[in-house]
Amino acid sequence: MNHNTPLSHSPHPLRRLSDVRRRVLTTAQLRAQGVTTADTNEQCRPGGPWQQLLPGVFLLHPGPPTSEERLHAVLLYAARSPVPVPAAGIPAQPGAEEPHAPQPYADALITGLAALTLHGFSSAPPLLSLDKIDVLVPRLRRLRSHGCARIVRTPSLPAPAFVTGVPVAPVPRALADAVAELADAGAVRRLLTEAVRGGHCEPAAVVRELTAARLLSRPHVVDAVDSLLAEGRAIAEDRLCRMVREHGLPDPVWNVDLRLPGGPHLGGLDAYWPEQAVAVELDTRVPRQDEDALWSEYARKREVLERLGITVVYITPKKLRDTMEQQATVVRTALMASNDRDPAAYVVVLPR
């Protein structure tokens, strides 16, 4: 029996269900099709052709729901006001090949492990293996977790990502909601590591969400974050090396400390061009640190070095990832401008 077979048993002729949005419907959507509450109850009787997945959400075929149907059911349950099921998709825009169906979800995003699976995390479990699917809703919504739907609240919804048409929380938020439910230190570490190593997001964004969720008081989360920051730092350093190589910059000396001859330590640098007296330092501040104090330290170091005639360029890991060519131009400009500056003071360059 295929998913459309039960329609022949329907008390009113519903349009042919061509996709998941026509296999999973709410009470209001069924009513808009002329199906009364009594009709729905009759179809959902034991052994009947339909079944109720969640309060007010029905699956129009017998047997277990697919992972896509479960996602759709959870979103319909949590959505503020799902639109009626359409007769057909909205006409395609010029140049489009297929019609676009209207977005039926309002104020609801898939989050947690289900969202990470949709984002393509290999360390997240398959959707069908999840007993609960986390769904993010505004804090003031009057909803309770029920069945496979676990309600997660937030003061304001983040902008969604859409994966195969499903509204999904951004990776950092989905990670925080997943970690909140995980006690397995290994699972937490694998998810955080994949987030950074797989290029899904930067460590600072993850730590910001974990901090907001008050998860950094858990020892296994703190340990995983320490590994995450080390991983993120290593990736940023690798990108900096790639920037120099791929954009034709002269080779610097890497990871050095500067000192005045017989004088004090001036600070560590990720890359330094001694002939041009240009330095690059990666700005890897994260929210759990005292950002004001750390930035004051950055500013103090920059002031001291520039007083000695050394130009300091700060680059964030995110900028290295997203705008590497632009960052290379900034460094190249600083190197070229060295010809127009007075010679820098002599400093001692030591391995860091």
C-alpha cells in the first residue's frame, strides 16, 4: 500500500497527496478541505487508514512515519498558524524550473541533534533513530513537549537556514540545544570538533551560544570547548599559511616573540615580516574570556609595537575563512606601505 492509498477511504475527496505536506496535515488544514472532526476521528480509529502523530496533527496513511513526515509533523505542531494545504505550488518565478510551495511554518525551527543531522553532521545520529525532535519556538508560545516533539524556547528566533525546505536553526544554536541534552562527553566533543573542522562555524560562535545557554558549568562541556578552541586555533593558523602561499605574499617568520635588545618582552605574533616591520596576529578572542581585558591587552601590544615602527594587522578566523583574498590585500598593502615609513626600531625575533 502506498502513501496515497488511504485517500480512497476519505469521506471527502482530498487532492492527491504528491509530497509530505499533503501526507501530514493539521486539523485546520483538513477542515479547510471539508473534512470534519468526526470524519477525522473515524479515519483515525484503531486499524483505520489515518493516525494522529501529535495533538492536532495527522498522518494520512497507516504504518510508521518517515523521518521527513516526523519533521513536518513536529513543525506543524509547533508552528503558530500553518497555512491551508495548497491546491498547487505557487507559480514559479521567471527562470525557475518547478513551482514553489508556500512556507507553512511560522515561528518554529528544527534544532538540536535533528538540525545537526540536516546540516550534514556525520557525528549526529540518523533522524529515524531520534526519539525526540527538538523544535525551537519563541519563549511566550504556550506549547508543551508531546510525543516526539520536544519544545525548546528562546527569547527570539534566529534567522533560519533551509535544508531541503525544512527551517533549521543555525549550527551554533543547534549545537547548544543538542549539548544541553547530552551527558556523553565523547559525543559532545565529536559534535563540537566536527562543527569547526567541517567548516560549519567558528569556535567563537559556538562558545557564545554555549555561554548563553549556561552550559559552561558542566565539566565535560568545558573540556570539549578547550579542545574546540585548540582545534579552531590550529585551523586558523593553517588558513593564514594558505593565505600567504595562495596569494603570493612574501614568506614571513612564523610564531615568534619580539623583544627589545636587552629589554622587555614585546609580545608574540603569528606572522612577522622583519624587513617590512609588519606583523599579523590572529584575533581568537571568545565570549567566555574577559573580552574587554583581552582587547585592552591587544591594544596595548599594538600601541607599543607601532610606537617602535611595527605595523600590526589583526585578522579574525572568520574573516580568514570568508574573505581570505581581502585579508591578503590588507597585508600586502601594509607590506608595500613600509617603503614610505621611517625605519622601525631594531628588535630581537625569537621562536615562540
